[in-house]
Amino acid sequence: MLVTFSCKAHNDVTMFGDIAQSLIKMMEYTTDIPGAIIAEDVELALANLEKNLIVAAAKQCATQEQQQVVDLDDEDEKEPEIGISVRAVPLIELLKAAIFAKSYVMWQ
């Protein structure tokens, strides 16, 4: 499943459903699809997202450190996992554009 975020002031942002739902939860909204944030609440949603991304990044760092200790014996090369903070960048830009334009944000 793909989820597309949209607002009047920014190009649409499309993400895989599981990542999108995680980010919606971090904004402290229900993961019902479709959904929306009224213009007056977009700034709070962005603040919640950024706050929760910091917590998630700290947890991911701790997990990666533990995994590196275990992987020292592995000779197989593994691709690094893309963190939720990196995946959130397009959505953060969309939310900032919506705040600047005083626009709502929708996802479907």
C-alpha cells in the first residue's frame, strides 16, 4: 500500500504504507486513511513529529550499537538500514510548506 501526503503549497509526497503510518502516529494522529490535518494544527503536528523522531533516532542508535557487536563475526556485507528520520524528510518539508502557506495537509 502507498500513502500520498498532499497540501496546496507543496508537491505530493508518496511513501510506503508502514512508514507513512509510523510517521502519522508520530504526529499523534490516527492512522486512518484517508486523513487530514487542519491548517491551524499543522504546526503542532510538525512539532510532535520532530519530537518523536528524536526519540526514535536514539532508540535506533542503541539498537545499531548492539547489532554491530553481534555482527563483528559476520563477514557478509549488509546494506545499512535507512532510518525513519531520513524517510521523514520529505514529509517535514511538506509540513513546513503547509505552515508557511497556512494550508491543510491530507493523506490518502
